[in-house]
Amino acid sequence: MKNIRMIMAYSWAVLAVPLILATFLGMPTWARFLVDTTGLKVAPKFSGGEVIRTIEYQGYSTRIHEPSFDGLFGPCKQGFVQIDWKANAGSFPETISEMIDYDQNGTVDFSVVIQTQTDQVTLKALDSPVIAPEPLISIPDMKILRIRLRNP
Amino acid sequence: MTERGRTSYGCPPTRIAWHWTILLAVPMVLLTAMTMTQGQPLPKELRLLIPLIVSFVFLNAMFILMLRSGRIDQFRSPVFILYALGLVMMFIPNMLEVRGTVAIGAEEIVQGKVPFCHMVIPMTIIPAAFTRTIIFPGSMLEGFASIGTMLVLWLVVSIVLGRGWCSWVCFYGGLDEGFSRILRTPLIRRISPTLRYVPFAVLLVIVLLSAVYLTPTYCEWLCPYKSVTEFAAVTDARTLIQTVIFVALFVGLVIILPILTGKRTQCGLFCPMGAFQSFTNKVNIFGIRIDKDKCIQCGACIKACPTLSLDQTCLEKGSPRMTCSKCGRCVDVCKFGAVSMQIKGTPPGHPNLGRVLFVYPAFLVMAIMGGSMIQQGLYRIILLVTTGSLVGGS
Ligand code: SF4
Ligand code: SF4
């Protein structure tokens, strides 16, 4: 029994080097395997959540993310929905004006107007779960807006 | 395989004969050559070639001396310290080139462009178990230091080295280690043993808070290393307070206290990742063994241990506390050959076998990760000297 334990211990110690090498050499494969098998994703709080709808307009497209009410043990009382506007050819029209039905129930939830030169946002809630917008994030080719929501 | 070295008293560390040393070093030379060049021909530009050659020679010289001398820490420590300095020298100019600032803005966060760091791992476990999401603004698979890559690296290194992570792999640990080595005789010699439990308390608090708020609390509020990597852009009172905390903790725990105590105070007395990593020592095959027959209880190893992982009870028990980071300093300082690196489950009496089998994978990870950091750090220094700027170049 002692000998078997000893052989196993030495074998394990010797295997350490090939294990390290295999890890570094196959890193992209192992990383993908880990992510695929666990199904782990970046939390919506940081990623904005899955894009559930994309609407194409002349010069830009609007991407509506899945509303997120993430809590540890289940949905929270408050959350947000993220909307991205992506310029197709590098620049936006001067004004973006849009009616958003984020939960796709056929009723408009809020209207939003963005002055793209000044990044001024005007949001009008048309449905009770909408609380308020967060500051607009502006990056080249993209405007990102999160709207805080009450969980209906 | 061994020959006796010269020391003034007691048993010296057992050296390995030169022919064995060379034979054992050849695979490491080839592996480091392969990983450092990434299988590409040598660069023609001198500014790239010099750092490559210097770091390659330095790493292999340290490894050969480590094998030959029978010592571990004496030749691990310089690599580990330069690795951490290389990270800082590489990271800051890199971020300045990529995004024009080291500050993380809301843009980087929503685009998942923040490099993942192992410090976050303990905080991600409970949220990942309940929500199957990682509470970090990075990318699962894309870009520099993706979440998937870092998780794989951490998993494998934890299995192979346990908390050896903290003396061979962590790209921050070399900073407080470097400062802890500045004074030959520390000015503060007595540290209350109770303080050893602080990292576990910090771990518990940040894990719970992160689970409740689904946000990496330690990174947001407490990580001293934000000061030398990246932190949220100061835009309001909250981000200002966070930045003040980061800088204060860095100056206190990574610079001043290590200088005064000669200990790795951030790693031994605060870091929650270090505390978390201690648990992986339990499932790891390598460990420190103290031979009670050879030990004369002089306490040299207790004094030398940088993470306060040794005390009188350990000498009686024959092994260090679970916080041991396998730096090997206790092996080096014991003049009586009582302390050795062991493979758990094997009989005592083969100190060199255990040492070589441990330092091989440990040094390999450090060389792969640290080699490129040292190389890039050197490149930035050469860039600074030749162009007057840390950014730009090829
Ligand atoms: S204790 Fe923390 S900072 Fe220190 S080496 Fe370990 S993980 Fe890195
Ligand atoms: S017990 Fe020895 S190997 Fe472990 S941390 Fe202390 S000095 Fe380093």
C-alpha cells in the first residue's frame, strides 16, 4: 500500500511539467472548453446582457439587450435595460429619436431622443417600470444607454 | 547525484553535481527558448533582441544555479521580483498606448475590455455557482488576460503548486517581496501571530459582499495593486475615495511595512487571494517537511519565513502552516539540512529529488509568465533610454 502511494505520488509530481506545458500550449482550447462546459458568461451588470433585438436604420442600428434584474438568488426589485446605437459608417445623424418596446409586448415603454453631437439624452417613460436613464456612454461608433427599471 | 558544498557549520544544502545540473537544465533551456521566441525567428531590431537574449540568459542562469546550489529562494527571488517590476513597466505603457490612459472608464467596462486578474477569483465563485455569470467587466475568451484563460491557468497551477502560486506565479507578489528585502536587518521584529488571520477575515468579508452586490468588492475598494496597474477614472467623490484607499494600501502594505518588517506584509497579512490559495495547499502534492531529528530548534526558518507560516508548533509538527507559499527560504536558511521540499506520500531522505521535481514545474510557469514580462519591461527601459519615452516603438 505504501509503495503504491509512493509510486502515485512520484508519478503525479513528474506529470506536473507536461501538465503545465500542455496548459500553456493549448490555452485557447482549454479556455474555450472551460467556458463552453460551464456555460459561464460575463454578468449582465457588466456586459449589458444578451442582445435580443437589432433594428436597422439608415446610417445606424439599434440593439436592445435583454432586461436584467440579476440578484444572487433570483430577480431583484430593480434592474436595467441596455440600448446600444451603432453607427454603420462612422458617424450618427445629428438626432436619434426612437420609441422603444424593450419587452416586446407591443406597447412602447419609453421614447428616447439623443443629440449625438452633445450626447444630451431626453427620455420619456411611457410605461410604469421605467425609472430613469443612467449617463450615456459614448465611444467611437457607439452610444450606450442603460435605463433603470422596476421589476414588474 | 549530490556532492557536499562548503559552509561554515552544520550540514550544507546538498548540491547537485555539474553534469547532472547541465543535463537537467537542458530541457528548461529549450522550453524557455521555445516559449520566449514563440517559435518565431529572432527579431532583427536590437531594441527587441537585447531584452529577449538578456531575459533568456538571466532566467536560465538562475535555474542552473538553483539546481546546482541546492537552494531555492536565493535564485527564485530575483526572478520573481523582476517579473513583478516587468509587469508594471509593461502594463502602464501598454495601457497608455491602447487607450491613452491607465484609468478604466465606463467605456472599457461596458465593452468588457478590462484584463482579468486572479485576485477576482475568490469573489466570483458564489455568484458563478448561483447565476452562472462572472462578476467582472472582462471578456470570457477575447483579448489580453481573458477570464477563460486566467481561470484555466489558476486551476492548473493550483493543482500543481497549491499556494506556490504566491511565490512563483502571482505577478504582484514580487513587489512586496522586493521591498521586504531592502533592509538586511528589519526594524520591526515582532509581529503578532493573530495578524495571520486577517487575510482570512478579509477573504470572508469580500466574498460575502461580492455575492450580495454581485460586484468584485476587493477590486473596487481594496486592491493595493490598482495603484500600479489600472483603476477607475476619478470622476466623483466615490472614485476619489477608492483611489486614495488604493494608494494608501500600496504605500503601507507593499512598500513601508515590508521594508520595516522584512516580511511580505501584503501577501501574508492582507491579501484575500493568498488566504484563498492557502486552501489549495491541502490538495497539492508538494510541501515543506521539517525533519525533527535534524532540527535543533534554532528558529532561523521561523525568522526567515516571509509569510509568517512557521512557528514553534510547526517545528514540532514537522510541517509549516497551510499559508506556506513554497518560496523555499526556510530550505535555504536551515544550516542543518532539516528543512526540505517534499513530495507528500513519499519517504524522507531524498531532499534533492523532491526539490528538483518541485522547482521544475514551478520555475517553468514563472519563466513562461515572468520571462515575457521581464523581456517587455526591459524593452520599455531601452525605449525610454533611446527615445526618451516609454510609449511608442514597435
Ligand atoms: S498573497 Fe496575493 S498578492 Fe501576494 S502573491 Fe499571493 S495572490 Fe499575489
Ligand atoms: S514555510 Fe518556508 S517555504 Fe513556506 S513560505 Fe515560509 S519560508 Fe517559504
